[in-house]
Amino acid sequence: MSYFLNRTLLIILTLLLISMITFAVTNILPGDVAMMIMGTQSNPEALAGLRQSLGLNDPLVLQYGRWIGGMVTGNWGNSLIFKVPIATLLLQKATASAIVVVMSMTIALAVAVPLGVWSAVHRDKWQDTVSSSAALLGVSLPDFFWGIMLILLFARTLGWFPSSGFSDPGEDFSQSIYHAALPALALGLGLMAHLTRMTRSTMVGILGQEFIRVSRAKGLSERTVVWRYALSNAIGPVATIAGLQIGYLFGSIIVVETLFSYTGMGWLTYQALLNRDVPLIQASVFLIAAVVMLINFLVDLFYLLVDPRVRLG
């Protein structure tokens, strides 16, 4: 119970720190929120009245308290550029991005774990060289490069997938998967390379341990030794790294969604930054941070379940 309380307290304190940094940074950006709402040709008296009504003349500490209170109670305000409630807007866009993130993570794990195990089993052989070289290539090249290559190959040349656009999963789920396929693959290739290297290094260490030699001495098949005993011990660290990479995905998704004109959280955050939509920027960063921390917490719980040594510790 103390573990859960400590982690919950740590998450709350971290989110509080992130909210302070986000609020401070967005308030030192150039520009005037009131002028963005009313336009550059607005009457000075009207602008002054709007600033007063929005509380922009209040001390920053008071503004921050009012903002964080609204975030906690669900009153996130309205977007300056989209003119709709921010909570509604973020829910729609977060659903779209969740499809891409889940697909990219699924693709990465489905390929990286078998490839990493295969590389570790054939350590220092040509199979290991090929796998390690492919993983190094994936790590070295940025996500937008893979996105451009995927557009050229699968959209422009073969015509299998659309090069841009978004389909609402509430209207047609299969079409939403179809439109999310290339953005998810562009994100998943880099993540796949990281997880392949992690799986290989973890498996190499475990395959050299005493209990593996004992399992082989008992006459167990190599398949059982590798996939049941070795991989069950390696999957915990790999899952932890995969959970930490969620933050990497949300960072890269801004570039990938903009490249594919996929209107998810990444695209929305870019539009908010481009147009200095301060309330939307603040809410987007806060929501992304909360989601990343929640996923990392769930990954830690998964690690506790799959690795008895952690529970005993």
C-alpha cells in the first residue's frame, strides 16, 4: 500500500511542477491573448476591458491558481482559435492519437521482441549482425524520414494507403485504422529499433545465467528454455522501456501527425503553438504529461506482476 501512496504522491508533485513550468513558459511567450481574441484593429479600451475580464492584469500567482483550479475541476476554458471548449476538443483529438500510439506500440513490440530474441540466440553470428545493423539504422534515422519514405512508397507509388487525412473512429472504425496505418508505422519503426536492441541485450544477459544452463541440463527443449524461461525474465525490463518510450511517442507524434495531416493531439498541439493559443497549449501539455505518467505507473504495476523478485524486494 505504501508503494501506491508514494507513487501517487510523486505523480501529483510531478504534475504540479510540470503545470508551473508550462504556465510560466506560456506567459513569457510574445503576443497578447486579448488581442488574439479581438484582433489587432480592436479598440484599446475594449482590449483593456477584455484583459480585465480575463484576469490578465492579475498577478501571475493568482492567474496560475485560477488556471490549475480549473484544470482540476474540468473547467479548461475555450480554445482561442477553434472557439470550442478545450476539454471536448482534446477528448476528440486524444482518441485519434491513441489509435496511432497503440498501433505503433503494437507493431513495435510484435516485431522487436521476436527479432531481439532471435538476435540474442544467434549472438555474434550473421543473424545477429543483420538484426543489430537494422536496429542501428532504425535508431539513427528520424521519424519524419520514415514518414516521407512511407508516403512515397505506400501512398504515392503503390497507392495502398492515403498520404494524409483522418477518419473519425466513431463513424467508421475501419477507415480510422486505414488512415492511421502509415503514421503508426512511421512512429513504430524508430521505437521498434530501440526495443529490438533492448530485448537483445537483456536476453543475452539472461541466457548466460545459471538457471538457463540448469534448464538445458535437464533436457528441456531449446524453444522452451528460450521462450518460456529466458523471455519471461526479460519481458519485464523490455516492458518498462516500452512504457518509458510512450513519452518519446508523444514527442514524435507532433512531427508525424503534421507530416501526414492527421488531426490528432500532435497536430492540435502544433496548431496551438503556431497560433499562440495559450489555454490550449497549457491544457495539451498538462494532459500529455498526465497520460505519460499514468502509463508509466501502469507499466510499473505490470513489472511487479511479471517479476516476483521485484515484489519480494
